[in-house]
Amino acid sequence: MNNNKTGNFYNDELHEECGVFGIYDFDGNDVASTIYYGLFALQHRGQESCGIAVSDTAGPKGKVKSYKDMGLVNEVFTQEKLEQLKGDIGVGHVRYSTAGESSRENAQPLVLKYVKGTLALVHNGNLINAPELRYDLEYTGAIFQTTIDSEVIAYHIARERLNSDSVEEAVTRAVKKIKGAYSLVVMSPRKLIGARDPYGFKPLCIGKRDHAYILASETCALDMIGAEFVRDVLPGEVVTITPDGIQSDTSLCLPKEQEARCIFEYIYFARPDSYIDGVSVYNSRIKAGRFLAIDTPVEADLVVGVPESGNAAALGYSMESGIPYGNAFVKNSYVGRTFIKPKQSSRESSVKIKLNVLAESVKGKRVVMIDDSIVRGTTSDHIVKMLRDAGATEVHVRISSPPFLWPCYFGTDIPEREQLIAYNRTIEDICDTLGADSLGYLKLNRLPELAEGLPICSGCFSGKYPMEPPKEDIRGEYEK
């Protein structure tokens, strides 16, 4: 699953798969613009494509209007396009592909017309049994339009609907067949349905604004549209939103101790102003920095974070160590989804296009540089060199996660083990490779404290997964 795409300006950056959003306005107001702003708040979860699908519950049953394309939310949707999407129920999606081809066909929402009507579906996560399910469907006549496993889910919901009394029953039956990570939002002509996998890998929450109910990947999307947080969807829960209220099916829920939230939501993926299962993402990152200061202290003059995800951890390190916190980097906020990548012969650095160092801040100082992770190491060594070139006398690197040693099968874009800088290398080896004076990672046993004791998945650090991983690494055979 080598994802060194030319469109990614920061090759060593991790990527999440997507963000989902759904809304049902019982007053009959158009929801497309609200979905737009919700997706805008979730843009950090996926920058390759986006889409919106809406339906009018008072209009012709099952008529869905949708639009999706490659690009950022504000690139894809104009005021004119939003005004064409008339409807009081709808779903939206932002996407980053973790493997395979990026194409408009693979953008979501998926709109499916079948014998019982119409479904629109958005999905965040990764199924580990998608190839087998897809194979079975293809050999019983299914024709696929995409290479994403979300279409496998949609087909199974449609099939189960033929023998179910309701669409929510069909969703529950379908998700019993799939294995892996998923947060789903499904729009039927008169219902909005949310489902979260039994392990709770991916977040999903419920919000309310006036007489409208919302489902979203993160609480920051609720804040953006002025909605109040109602509660998180439980791991394994299927919720159905209708004018009669919220119905809940918890038949797939596991015992609490078997749940396994992706710890990287707290370390990196989620926006710092979000809460996931009641835990403040910002506080988690402050804690990570404090733990680094306790476990890997160093004498220094300044603590700096690599923006944006390293900033809160850097502040935590400063608070715990007493070393002043400062800004060392200016970030170019206008680097879009793609840019013309410098050739090897060019002097322009991919990193410098995104970051520059404030020489006045670091000159003559011993600097502690905090970042959320090191994947291949191809970015971190450039940043260390930039600090030295700007006059830092020492650069001590601290990472607010443990070393990546294993792949992820549940939707995080982690390369093969051989490409991970920590694979078969000691901390000293990595430190030398980065050109740093010292290197410290967050200790593995600190991770549960970041989630305030909630059960987590830390398989990419420990190799211990909450479910049996696939026997073959099929990431890359299908776009996920």
C-alpha cells in the first residue's frame, strides 16, 4: 500500500480515510448548505474528493439529487450547485483513498437504486473481508461501478432489504456480515441511519439543531453548524432517525472491554476541538506532551511543535518541563490538495513549500521539537535540518506516539513494515538518520491514558489487533 502519490505534498504524513455527515430536518428545510459546512469542518479527514446527496421526504419517494467530484469542499461546491440540491434529508462525505486509484467514480456518497427504492450511503473505515464479500457478490451477478469496499456494504444492505421489514433491519443484517472498521450513515427516503462497528474503531456522534438531527464523524462538525451534541453512537449500535425520534439497536454491541477505538484519532486524526466518546482530543494531546516530558526529559531552551498536530503536545511538554513554549514554524495555509511537485533536480523542497522556520525564534537555542509521529522519516530529517540551518544549537526530537512497527488494516494509511523507519532500527539508529541530538517516543503503556482508560486499538505499534488480521495483506488490491 505504498501511497507515495505525487499529489501528496507531505509524503511522510499519515492520512485517515474519510469523514461522514448526515442530517434530517423535520421542518422540511433544505439541508445541502448545512452538509457543506459540516464537511468543511471535517475536511482534515479527507482532501481528495467530496460529495453530497439529498432527498425531499415530501416529494417523489426515492428521488435523490447528488453531486460529487475530486477536490476540496470549497472547490467542488459552489452556491449554484448547492441550490440545485433541494431536500430535507441528506448525507455528505470527504474522502482520502488509502490505496488504489483516486477517481471521481470512487467518490462518495454512493447512490443505489434497487427494487425497494433508493439508498445513499457514506462510509468511513476499512473492511478486512471486503474481497471475499465482493467475490461472492460478483459471482451471483453483481456489477460493481467502483473499487471501494463501501459499495460492498451498499449491495449487502440492498440484498438484505428484500427480506427485511425495514431498512434499519437490513442495515443491521448487512453489518453482521462485514468485518473491520466502519462508521456508516445511510439515507433512505424517510429515514437517516447511523451504524458504528462493534469495536468502535471510527467515531460517530449524534447532534441536534432545532428540529433537525445530525450524524457526524466528529463533534467539531456539530459546532460548525450550531448544533448541540446529543451523544456518541455506541460501538456496535445502529441508530435510526425519523420524525418519531431515535431508535436504537444494540444487538451487535460487544462487552466494553472488547472495544478498540483507534488511538490515532486522539493523537492525530481528529481535530483538537473535537470530543470522541467523551474524551477531549486536545486534552489527550496535552497529556501526550506531559508524558514525553516525564519519560524522556532533556535540558533545552525552547519547546516547539510541528504544526498543526504537534502543537498541543508541545504545549503539554512545556507545561510539564517548565521549558518555554514557542513558535518555530510558519505554515503555508494555502497549499491545496495538489501542487506541482519539485523534481529531484530542483532545489525546492516539498517540506519548505509547506513550512518555513522562524530563525529569530530558534537561533542560538537548544530546541525540543515535538511531532505526532514518524512514518518513513523522509519529512522529519528535513525539518531537523531546517532548524539547524536556522541556527538551533541542538535539536531534540520527541514524538507523541510510539514507533510504528506494524501495518494497519482498519483505515489508516500506514505503509508496509519495510518502509517504516522504526522497523529493524534502534532508537539510536533513527536518531542518527534524522540528524537529531536525541530522540524520544511516547511509551506504549501511556496510550490508554490518552483515551482516559477507554479500550483502544494500538495494533500499528504493538502488532496486537482486536480481531484476526487478514492472512494476506490485500491493501492495494482494492481501493479502500
